[in-house]
Amino acid sequence: MKYCSAASNVRVNDTLWPEETFSTSGSVGAVFDSVPSGATVQYTYTVTPKEAGPYNAQPVTVKYNPIPGDGKEQVGGQECQGG
């Protein structure tokens, strides 16, 4: 998959870990001013269950502006046409 442009104002949020069931270490969210097309960024945090058993984890939410400064917020990615 090829993406058309850099992403700006990238916000990652993973706050769906209930405090009564899990403890977290580190920030479960991150903000990146920009991510160039084709680049990878990462951050790390730890989630520890307080008791054994199944849990259905929800996906992380990522929001961004696809073109620096255009102000149009996107969720997910958009493929380039003809790319």
C-alpha cells in the first residue's frame, strides 16, 4: 500500500484498559507532529492484567491530518490513486 503524503498532527490513543482489571505503565497515547510518507514511528507502554482470564481488547485509535496544515482530520489510511 502506498500513501500519498506525510501525516501531520498524528494522535494515537489506547485508553480502553479498565483500571479495575489492568494496570498500565507509560503513556497509552502519543502525539507526533508529523510522520513522513512510508515512515514508521513507535512508542511503548506496558499493560498488566490484575487477574487471569479472557479479555477482548479494543483497537488503538489513530487520527491525523493527511496533508500538513489542511485541517481535514482522517482516521485510518487512504491509498494513492494509481500508486
